[in-house]
Amino acid sequence: MDAAEFRRRGKEMVDYVADYLENIEKRQVYPDVEPGYLRSLIPEEAPEEAESYEDVVKDIERVIMPGVTHWHSPYFYAYFPTANSFPSLLADMLCGAIGCIGFSWAASPACTELETVMLDWLGKMLKLPADFLAGTEGRGGGVIQGTASEATLIALLAARSKIIKLIQADHPDRSETDIISKLVAYSSDQAHSSVERAGLIAGVKMKKIPTDNKFSVRGDALQKVLEEDRAAGLIPFFFCATLGTTPSCAFDCITELGPICNAVEIWMHIDAAYAGSAFICPEFRPLLNGIEFADSFNFNPHKWLLVNFDCSAMWVKKRSDIIGAFKIEPLYLKHDHQESGNHSHWQIPLGRRFRSLKMWFVFRMYGLKGLQAYIRKHVGLAKEFESLVRADQRFEISADVVLGLVCFRLKGSNELNETLLKRINNARNIHLVPCQLAGKFVLRFAVCARTTESRHIQEAWCHISHLASELLQELPH
Amino acid sequence: MDAAEFRRRGKEMVDYVADYLENIEKRQVYPDVEPGYLRSLIPEEAPEEAESYEDVVKDIERVIMPGVTHWHSPYFYAYFPTANSFPSLLADMLCGAIGCIGFSWAASPACTELETVMLDWLGKMLKLPADFLAGTEGRGGGVIQGTASEATLIALLAARSKIIKLIQADHPDRSETDIISKLVAYSSDQAHSSVERAGLIAGVKMKKIPTDNKFSVRGDALQKVLEEDRAAGLIPFFFCATLGTTPSCAFDCITELGPICNAVEIWMHIDAAYAGSAFICPEFRPLLNGIEFADSFNFNPHKWLLVNFDCSAMWVKKRSDIIGAFKIEPLYLKHDHQESGNHSHWQIPLGRRFRSLKMWFVFRMYGLKGLQAYIRKHVGLAKEFESLVRADQRFEISADVVLGLVCFRLKGSNELNETLLKRINNARNIHLVPCQLAGKFVLRFAVCARTTESRHIQEAWCHISHLASELLQELPH
């Protein structure tokens, strides 16, 4: 395919993309296919000879679309949102064309520099303490990670490296593995599975702190475990707080937890993967109070800030903590401006795409006000759904509705709710996933798509309510 | 921006991308900017109000392009190639629009299934042993990682998890950290920095095996270190072989190393990040002989197989080894088809884009023959450059030219060669990076861009030769 054909095909693809997104609600949100459906639809081997573009493109509807879960359908209420916006798609096209691998400043200065400045822009939108900004003189700063999982892992590894150095400074004869065997990290019992996984990867103990009746970690709960663990000879070194947990969007009490961590020099990382985007609104910014105690902070603009995946924003107060944990610099990566920022020292992969272009396009084309309006609209839709649930005596709300997630269930057994969810998902009109809260099977209703409107919420509730009526009527009284 | 505006702007962007790639050689390959150039060109904060698309787009040439290192310029000979092709760009547009997060089968069945089948297609192109293919019944299979760094880390972690379980099966009282403290992993002294980094992350010792005069690890060198380490009470558990090292594209002797690893149950991972693409050509496939001894294998189609970053292909013989090392499954990620493949258990991040679309488009639109022709063309260009160097008595070739990389230097001191490289890069006509081979400072000339032709090679050599003449004339005789 030469540039001339790309011009033609690219424009056709732009129309296909626009058609797909404009008409997405006409597609069934969750596919009907069974596992293994795709293999039989395409050849067993790659073709020897080149095929025509027409042949490839017609297979999109034949092979791919029947097996797609449409995350951007306004009937999609599962997991958490993943962002998709037109400015972001445009920026990603540019990113693909430039196709630089920005592992060092020299490998493409614009890639490194725009990223640093965009993370400053975003940090200012969130009103992060100045410590977290790079500016021209700062010791902190931000970086784009692929996912929150990677941010948590990087923070944990940086903390591990820091505590080992600290201990070895006093006890030069203590081996790294001996120290690691005593290390213990903490998170909420509601924290995302990736936090536990980070502990597995780093080879350190990871303990879950019990949460209160709001599914929130409180200071006294952490304090209690810290005392027990210190008494047992362990070395607490890392606490991952969650703002906006995956099951119920609960918030750990970082104003209590932060001072405890600071007092005993435990690295506090804050994972606000979903909720973080909301902090650009003054009315939600208090949820981030306590950030001043944190060593690192992360959230995913690719969830709720209209920047397509992957774009997980991470800030640290001291860049040197992160860079020091990983820096290995062979000659083929050295260049004349070594100190100008090598983001590859901040992350697991070496290579990196020019992802800050997406942030730049989205922030400018929406403006802060546009982004705030977007967040507020989603929260409003969640509140609307909450009201509908509360108005129905057969149902209960299972956790405070703070942002765009509503946790609810039929009053009754877990089996009843499991059956209801199965029927909802089998009907394929809308798509939800469950969670477990205090031993209860709960349905999660997350406002996800950019194009979700009140009528979709009303329709979804009508459908759920109808399925619930059917289900309850079948029960013996 | 609504869909109607996206149609217009998307088509403009397609033209911008086509213009950029068609005319890329008119741009200076390496930018003139100094560190910090970008910050002063844009505001200090994101705008409150939305800006127009015109305002954003005109800043691409004003702000971004002056700081771009043009990796797809035919004057770019640095690092290794990163792929860029029109079919891949088209597929990525579709990937962005679908915007699914394929962390489980249910999260978008097409995303998981196409990936499994594409890795089988690619495995067959490479003539991988059947053990590495998923098929419908296989225990092996492939997955797309972001980068080779992640593949190495995942392999190392899987091997760590496997050896710990194995030892604890016999010695249930031995703690994980005690075992880890004795573990030792190995790689070539020419291996990529990411291998050393993987060891740091996993908290295990990582030793470099000395290479022979071809920069290749041989069986006896590994055997010697293994014996010493076992005698010292260490537990060797992982060897990362490199096929196509970053400094000189050297090949570890896996036909010797594989049987040694197999005999003593050391996990052998093969990193062929750059060279792997060439194995689709029958004449280069012998370089992969010995793959049958490996537990895992990885290379980057995003380097040399026309699939845009990120797309690093990894295969394992036993999926269960990888999955077992990481599987943590909370309720919100469970679904009815749990056993249908959750690629997120194979990788560090949880989220993942629909990256196999790029492979599908590229493999079909080039065909195997087209891809082979592409590899052969690049190798031919490298051979052409090698001939030019060899014909000039002032220069020497520093390592065998096997694929698309030529390592060369002026006969003379390291300082002389450092000066030559500095002048080459300062002139900005072409861009190269150096490496160190056996204590010598060496220039690396990697054929990178899709559009590089013989005339570019001739022009590059003419330029290098001219700068060398100038430099040598300045020297006192």
C-alpha cells in the first residue's frame, strides 16, 4: 500500500470509525459468540501472497464485530469506563505516523518534553501540591504509564529500593534478600487485584488492611497492623491507598493514613485509577485531600478523562526515588543531554509511544470546563440511576454513590442477585458486572460511554426492573 | 467535536500523515532543539475554554515537529528499526475506535481470540516447534506484550515462580525469600539492559556470561559458570539467550546452550527482539535452530515486521507456567467462560488494546512473500553498506554482518571514532548511535526506515567518508 492508497483507505477508515461510533447503540452491546468462534472464520495460516484491502476490510464485520464487547455503547455499564473521544483518536493517528520510540530525550525530544509539560498541566488541573510538578526546577514530576498496575508496581519497586538502601546505609552487611524477607507492604482489602500482583512480582509480603463499613481504610486499622508487624520483626515500607475502589468506589481515609505513613517513613502511593479524573472538579477535589502526604500518585485519564487507552498518569515527589531504582544505561542509549529526562527509567518497558499528544489534543479541544462538564454529566447520570433504585422498595443501594458507580442489589439472597445478573447479561440489552461487598453479591452499574444520556439510564432501569419482576414472580411465596 | 467534524478532521489528518511520511526525507532527521525547548512554546496551564481544532493542528508544525527525531526517515540509522506501515496505521485507527480493554475473554472475545490466532500464524511463519502454538488443543501459545523488556521480565518471573514451587514441593519449610536469595539467572554479557533490569525487579542475582570473539555465548562458558555457582550453593534457574544482540546483532549458540539448560532444568528464554523478524525467511531460519530447547521465546514485530509499536510477540511451551505465576481473579473479572483465555494473566498490565488487528492487517496486506521481500531488502542494503566500508582501507568492520546492522569504525583510537560519530550526528544529515565491542568504541549503522533505498545508503556512506577524510586530515601525522 503506497501513500496514495493510504489517503483513500484512511479516509474510508475515518468514515467507518465515525459510522461505528455514531451508530454504536444499534449494535448488541455484548456478543453472542462462544469461545473459539473466531478461529474457524479465518485461514489457519497467513497468506503467502498479499491480499487486497477490500478483502481485509470486509472481514471486519464478518470476523471481528460479531465478537466485540462494545465498551463505548451507551448500554455498556460494566467494569469502569475506558475513554474514547474524537480528539484523542486524531492525536493517536499522528502518534502512529511519527512512530518514535521515546525512551530517551534524544530519541525524540518532543516526546519526552510534551509529556513532562502535559503531566504538569494535568497536575495543575487536579491542584496537586507543587512538589509533584516538574516545572523547570522541581524535583518531582509526572510520567505516562501504560496502566495503573504498572504505576503501582513501579511505586512499590521504588519504595523497596529506597528502604533497602536506607537499611544498608546503617547495616552494610545486611543482604538485600534478607531485608526483602522482612519487608511488608499494605493495601486496602478492597484494593485492585493488581496491587496484590505487584507484591507477588516484587517478592514482598502484601497485607490487606480491613476496611470500615464504608469500605474505607481508616488510620486506626493501619496503625494496629503496623504495630503488630513491627512487634513481629517485620519492616513495613509501603502503603497503597485507593481512592475509588473497583468494587464500590470507596475512598481510603488518606488524611488519617498519610500522617501515619509519613511519621514512620512508609512510602504512601495513592491509586485513584478511576476516581482521579473527577478531582479536576472543585466539588470533588476534597476527596484528594491528604495527597500532600503521598510519595506517589496515579490515576487513569484513559478511564474517565476522554484520553484513549493507554494513558495512566503517575506523579512522584522525588523523581530520583524512581529513577534510582531502575537506571541502567548502556552506551547505545547515551546521548549529549543525559539529564534531560529519560522516561524509560520511570517504567517497566524501555520503549514508549508519543502518548502525550492525546492529552494535548483532548485538554485543548475540551478545555478544563468541557472536561469538568463531562465528569459532572456522568455523576449526574449515576445519581439519576441511584434515585430510580431507591424509589423501588425491592432494591437496596449497597455503597455510597459518590461518582459514576452505583452498587445495588435486590433485597434478598446472593443467589437471587446472581440470577438477576445472569438474566440481565443473557438478555444482552445492557452489560453489567458484579462485585462482592461484605459477603454480599452486588451488581455494579458504572456510567461508562461518552454518549450515555438520561434516556439510556431510564431504559436500563426499566429493563432491570422488568427482569426483576419476572424473577420475583417465579419465586414461591 | 462531533462525528461530522471528526469525518472532516480525520480526513485532513490522513492527508497530513501521508504528507509527513511521503516527504519525511526533506525533514532534518535529528532535531536542533536544546533541552527544555518545548515548555516555552506553549502555555503553562491547560486552557479553561475549548480551543478550535485549527489552533491545535497548527501547533504540530510549530511545537512538535521541531523536536521530533524522525525514526522513519531514510536518513535514520540509529538504534534498531521501529516499524511503520500504512496497513498497520489503518488497523490502529480501528483499534482506537473499538477501544475495548481486552483483559479477559468476556471483555471482548474478538480481542483475545484474534490475538491467539495471529500468534499462531506468526509462529507458523517462523516455523516454531508445534509446542509453542495454541491451536485448539495445545498447551503452549503466544501473546502480545508491549515490549521485549516485559517479555523477559514475565519469563523470569514465571521461571522464579516455577522453581520456588518445585523446591518447596520437596522442602515445604523453605521460605520463598530464602529460596530467592539463592537463585541466580544468566544472560550474555551482550544482552540488552532490560535483562539486567528484569533481575533487579525480580530481586534475583543476574550474572553475565562472557561471550566468545563473535560476541556469542557458547555452551562451555555457561557450563563453567553453572558449575561454579552450584558449588557455591546457588540455584541457577533462568538463562536468557539473545539472538541478535543490540550492540552487534550477535547470536548466542542456543544449540549448545539449550541442551545444557534442559539437562539441569533451567528455564531458557530467547530474546530475539530485533532479529526474530528475519526468521520468516528460510535462509535466516537456521539462526533459530535450538528453539526446540527453549521454554519461552520473544521477538518484536514492532521492530522489523511492519507492525507499529507496541507489538512484542511472546510464546511459551506451557501456558500454565506463565498463568500460574500471576493469576489473581476478583469477582468483577470473572465471567462464564473463564477458561477461554485471559491474556492479562500473561502480562504485567491488566488492560490491553486490540493490538492483534495490526498483525492481521499487515500479514494479509503484505503476505508472507511481501514480508520476506522486505527483510531481504534491508539485509541487502546492510550488505551494500558493509561492502562500501570494506572497500575503504581506513575503516574496519567490527562484527559479522548477518542481518540489517553494520558495526564499523575507523582503524584507530576510540577518541577518533567518538569524534567521527559526534561530527556525523552534529551535521544532522544522518543519525547513528554507537556501541562498545571488546573495549572498542564502534559506530552502529542499522538499516531502519521502510523507505530506505540504495541511494540513501550510498549517500550516507559518501557523507561518512567525507567527514572521516576531514577528520583524518586534521590529525597530525
